[in-house]
Amino acid sequence: MKKFLTNAFSIQMLQKGGLVRFDEIALEDIPTDVVSAIGHADTAAVLTNMLGFPVSMNRMNVVLDENTELYVAQLVGGRLPEGVTTLPEGYSFKFYRVTIV
């Protein structure tokens, strides 16, 4: 099973379509062996501090199929201020596991 950590979900991740399932999960449910596909350095730095393992900025295209689990860290509160390494007041993350059913 391939596992990716992203900061967004895009319909472009679906090559064949399909039924997509979004399960809200806890921070602790994100596996340590995910491949980072986080597109912003500040988001990667904050997630590194929150998760306790290195999360690199790694802009890449991810394709979601039956053999892929996508873990999405959805930022709530706006765009992160430049240079932050911890979540500023008023910001939070919601975490989701996204799979094709």
C-alpha cells in the first residue's frame, strides 16, 4: 500500500474516477512511513513539529488508486504566515484519510 501525506485533495488525483471516501482521523493516526507530498515549506515545518517525524516539502503529483492511502492535513484558518514552525493562534489542522472504495 502506498501512503502519501498532502495538504490538499484534488480531483486531478483520480485518473479513473471512482467513489472516494473521506474519514476524519486524529493526528496520531497518520503513519510514520508516509511519503510527503506537502507543497509548502511552512506547512511541512509545522507538521514536522506536530507529528514528531520529519515532513519535507515535496511538490509532486499524487495519483489515488485502490492501492493508495492519502492522508490530508487540511489547514483551517487561512494561509500560514511565512516562516512559522508552530501553529499560530486561530489556526488548526483537520486530518483525513482518503481512499477509493
